[in-house]
Amino acid sequence: MGESAAIAGLGMTELGKVYGRSARRLAADAVRRAVADAGLGLADLDGLVVSHGMSGSPGVELAAALGLRDLRVLTQMNAFGATAGAMVAYAAMSVISGAATTVACVFADAPLRPKQSSGAAYERSAREWYGYGGMTAALGFRSVNALYALAARRHMLRYGTTSEQFGAIAVSTRRWATMNPLAQMRDPITLEDHQSSRWVAEPLHLLDCCLVSNGAIAVVITSADRARDLARPPVHIWGWGQGHPGHRRERGSEFGLTTGAAISGPIAMKMAGVTVSDIDLCQLYDCYTYTVLVSLEDYGFCAKGEGGAFVESGALSPGGSLPTNTGGGQLSGYYMWGMTPLSEAVIQARGDGGERQVAKRDVILVSGNGGILDHHSTLILSPHRKEA
Amino acid sequence: MGAMETTKTTETVEIGVLHRDGRTDPFFDGAAEDRLVIRRCEPCGRWYAPDQSGCPDCGADRLSWAPASGEATLVTWTVLHGRPAEDGTAPPPTILGLVELAEGPWLNARLDGVDAGALREGLPLRASFVHPAQGEPYLLFRPA
Ligand SMILES: [Zn+2]
């Protein structure tokens, strides 16, 4: 077969309540760590792809901050929570096409300030509002929690999905987090804990919602041939896809019922030459428990509307048939947007999962979700080079 | 089309001050007269929310403004809870929904005068306007 691409380096800064470093500084640190992890130096990079979170930084100026010279690929990308998958795909295409040989992809954010609650970090307050959109924002439509709650409720109304089924995801994800030293929330929780946690936006409890974290994560992508000779075991990129359904807000809309994973999943799996039954473990974007449930349906791990029963079966838990969010995801691990599922996929593919390492890890699905279920990306990764 | 119920409720929502933005002014012209004015595509007849620009269906790049009936049904909803303060007290919850207008489009809706426990898919609702002392009027949806 022809050239293919692999992830050769992973760099993660301290994650969570990390203060005193700007998002740009965190991004630079993550890139340095990813390059060192691969056994390379910064001068080996000829490509850099940057994405940022709520902080609005860094952008392409990160290249200058790192002192990178003569880059062949440099860009900033943004599809919100779907960006990490899109960056990896772009880097892989750059390597395969010969546009660049060694591309770092980085995400950084620093929304948290000392002595500030997580919710406040993402809240905007204003006393003056403008136009129709300003009116709806003033009336409450500035809460991402509320918008996901509207989506989750719709799934419940249509398919009979229950809060306890969302809770099953919170509990299984926390079980995984207890075994991840990098996770921010490592105390076990029960379904009762989930049910008694305070309402954020009904039907979402506090334990249905992700964390907020400061930090940065980077990966280095190069050719599979070159990755073989570098410091760490390559994580091969078998397939990628995106899906942006553009649900209209009007009669007959599928909002809350289906996501772009129904588009991105089949594209990525076809490219990888696998089917849903070949997937050994999943790293799914979990800004909310509900997002995991609806994504599982859209990838075809269960039929549409049966996500609730599927997650209640224990499939996602340690020892389950489809280990999912094995580092604690964004619900219990760390909130680095699409880099959370990607980083845990790299850790598992390399066999670096320690106590939480999943034995069978030949085919790993990584899913990103951005906006209010507006943008999806999928990657299929493997510790093995894809056979011709 | 008749004027809708004028609401001079004392239970106004504390929203700060709402201004026009130059792009959605006809919505506020209608609101001042207690009429729900939204966007409509003249070539194909489709209706859209007031912040829509252009018709994604037929490709028309200009939408006109037209009065809607104000009748709607509830699609989905959330009870949004404020963050508790240090002393454990929390602001009163807000009920937000997506409503489907009789003409087809969905609007982001603040619900008022409803009991959260009585909400259901398909609940009939009606557009209603509040006229604060300062700033532009704003839209609420109340049980029909
Ligand atoms: Zn049209």
C-alpha cells in the first residue's frame, strides 16, 4: 500500500486548575512535550495546526512563540469540539501528500481563574442587549447547558430515554476515572449520587455535565514509515470523517435525535476498512452524558432509540463489551475538547493505560462533537499498520 | 390578524435593557403592537425565525417580514437552575423551550405562566409581549 500516517508523539501539560500560564504558553509547552515524546526536536517540525478554546488564543502566532522556522503547513482550525479529529485528518493528509513531513496539532484553553466556579468561566453577562438574538440571549438562551438540555429532553420524549440511563454513563465514566491518575474527579460515584446531584438544566443533573479545565494537549503526526523508527510505538491513523448535519430549527427537525456521527462514522470506518463490530473501544466526546448516548446510536453500536438500554447494560464499563471513555472522559477526567478522547486513545493504543489498560485495543474509535451537536468528527486509530 | 393579548404583567423578567440592532427592527415594530413578526421567503412561501438571513431552501437571498399567527406548540423544554450562592440560596429557575410556530419555524422561547410539571410535547402556546419601562419589548410564550 501507499504512504500512511501515524501519531508519533503525545504531549500534555498539567490539566485542571492550572493557573499562571496563558493558553499560548500552555500550547507551547504541550508542543514541546509532544515533540520530545516522539524523540524529536522542535526543529524537526515542518507543520503546525493550532486550535483554541474559550480563551481565543493561541492562533498561528504560536509558531513564532515556539521559534519555528520554514514551516510548510501552518494554520488555525475551528469546528469546536470536532476540531481535534479535523486537525489530525488535515495533518495526516499533509504527510501523505508530501506537503509536510512532521506536523504538530495542538489545543489549549485557560478559561478558569482562581476562586471562580467552572460555570462562571463560560458565562457571559451583559446588561445591554441588541436585536432579536440579544433578546433570546437575555431571556436565557446563552447557556450551553440549557441548549443541550433541550436536545436531551427531545431524545427522552421520542425514545423514552431516562435520567437513570444518563446516570449509567456518569457512573461508568467515573469508574474509569478512578484508575486514571490524570483525572480531575477520581472518587467513585453511584447512580444515587447522580440522581441526587443538583439540577443544572433539567433533565441534566450536575453529574451529567463535563468539567472545565485549563491546559493544553498536542500530538505529532508523521509518516507511518518514519514513526516506526521514533521513540514511542506509532498509533496508526486508519480513517477519518466529518459530519455537519445542519439540522434546521423547524417542523420535522431531527435536532436532539441524530448527530453528525451518523455521517462521519460510516466515512471513517469505510476508509479504515472496518465495520462497527470491529471497534474494540471508544473515546467519545462527552460534554454531557447524553452526548455519549446519542453518539453510540449514530455510530450504530445499537439501534436508534436503544442507547439508553445499551448504556444500562454495562457495556461501557470496565470489563464491558465496549470499553468507552476509559480515562474518565470530560465528565470525570479533563476537559480539553476533542483532545480528551484523542489523548486517551493514544494512551490506550500504546498500552500505556496502566490499571485501566484495555487488553483488546486493535481498533479504536475517537469521536468529536462541537456546537450544539452541529459538528462531528471521527477517527479510527490502531496500534497496527493497516494491511494493504 | 388581530392584536395579541397585551401583557402588562408585574412579573417582568429582569433582563437588563434591550436595544434594536438595525437588522431585526421589524420584529420590534411588531412587538410594540403585540404582533409576532417573523421572516418569510416570498418566492417559496417558507417562514423563518427573525434572525434568519436568506432562504436555504430556494436560495433567495432576501427574506421579507410578515406577521405570524402567534400560535405555537411546545417541542422540548428545560428548567434552567441558577447556580446556588454561598448561603445555599438559588435564583428562581427559568423555563426555556423550543416552540414550533403554526407556520413551521422553531423559536427559542422563554415560557411564562406555566407549571414545569404540566409541560408536555405539543402543549399549545401563544406569543405574548412584555413592554418594560426602558428598552424594547420582549417575547414570552404562555399557555394558549
Ligand atoms: Zn425560499
